[in-house]
Amino acid sequence: MGSPINSLYAKSTLITYRNTSDDYDLDSNGTATGFFYKHDDEAYLVTNEHVVRDNDWEPIDAFDIHISPSEQINETERCTVDLLENGSEKWHGHSEADIAVIPVDLDFDEIGNLPYTKRDILPRNASANGRMVSGGDSAIAIGFPQGFTGSNKLPVIRSALISTPYGVPFNREPCFLTDAQMHPGMSGSPVLTEKQLTSVNFSEDSLDPDTEPEITSRMAPASRRYLLGIHSEQVAPIIERDDDDLQELREAADDDLQEVIDRISNLELLFESKIDLNKVWYADIIHHILSD
């Protein structure tokens, strides 16, 4: 590349919305994150399925991304990605994961942006540097928290900790959890190993979570960061409050608080607690979506 900037910055893009629908306010500020992927010489944009749907779970027609028209990746321009064709969804999804893989008309040989490929994906039960990637290991996520970026529209890199065993489904879903401060706008961010790991080539069957990974060759460069998954959302346990708790509040409150307390009682007594744990869908799902 003609720029000394880390190539990771060239693989993610800011997603912005035109807000043509009055009831559509994704991520509160109309932004999200996507990253580029190449499969069988075709170009794709990967993000979350909730990014390509509105609040009523209806598909939206388009959004904008920012690409680098030259090798100078700190120079970007906006382009529109159409999500519907003749009223039908152009993107590919997965029945068990919040992932959307969108065909895009891009030639990575002619622009500054770079794609991930299946060679970047770390199989769920693979070992790296002689051991498994698992809970307690550091990771990074690359995206746009609350749409934050500079004038060059490049993403920021945030640190994360893998909180559950990598390769083990969390809550019987094909995902794992990270411990990190992930704000709205990071939806669709790629999550990678924090450290450069030994670079190897896995057989295609290794992307099947029920198959023992097979190393077919060593690769250059000697080390790389592996793609672990796609950040989706913060998990929030639901805490139920007892009716007795509200009754005690009513008895202790003065008249000015009665209306507020009554409104609380009409919210089914459910409250979300933010615990900075985040759901990340396994990256091998991208390969399965495009191979089916």
C-alpha cells in the first residue's frame, strides 16, 4: 500500500443512513460499522442483520459507506449500497446469527480498501501458538463508536477481553462474549486477536465447528491477527422487581413522585442492567453463508 497506516484501518467502513423512514433510528445516531470480505473473487460487506432492518424488522432499501478511491486510505468518499433488488433483499443472512453479508460492486485491486478472506478466520477449535484461544485472551474491535471518526472517516480500534471460552456456543448460540465498552455504532465491527499469532493455512473443512482443524501450510507473513467474529450487541440481563418494592416506594414518596412511580409499575417491572458484556458471532458463519 502507498500509505504507512496499519492495513486494519482499510478493512472497516462507517455505515450511515439517510433516514427516509420516520420510525427508523438505528443506534440512535444513524450509524453502524461494516467490514469488507472477499469470497471466490466476489466482494462483500459484512455487518449485523439488525443494521439492514428498521425498528419493525423490515428491510431498509439502502445505506452509505465510505471507501478509499486510492491507496491513500486516509482519503475517502461516500458511496451508496443498495440493499434491495426488485423489492427483494440482496443480502444473505443466517437463521441463528445476527449477520448480514451484502454483495458490493467493488474491485479491491483498484481502491485503497482491503478485504478479509476465509484465510483470516480462526476456526473455533483451532490452536494458535500451540494453545487454544480462549477466555482471558485479549482481542480488538475495529469500528465507529457512536459514529465517532475523524475527517478521514477511518475507524478506531478498541480493546476487549474474551470472556467466554472461544469455540464454545454461549447460551446455545454460535457466539462468544467479550468484556469491553462497546457503544452504539460499533454494531458490525470485526473482532480480532489482539496479538499477532503464527500464520498458518487451515483446510476449508476446518471452518466446520464439528471438524478438527487441519493445518495445510505455513504462510507469509509469519504472523497475523485472526478474525474471531462480528460484534453485535451488548447483553443485558433482565432483573424483575417485586410488587412489594414498588409499594414501599409509594408509601415513602411524597405526592410529587406518585405519578412517576405509577408509570414505573406499568413497565412490567422489567429493568435492564448494563454489564459491558457483548455478543460476538463466530466469523466462520460468514463462510457458511457464502458457501451454501
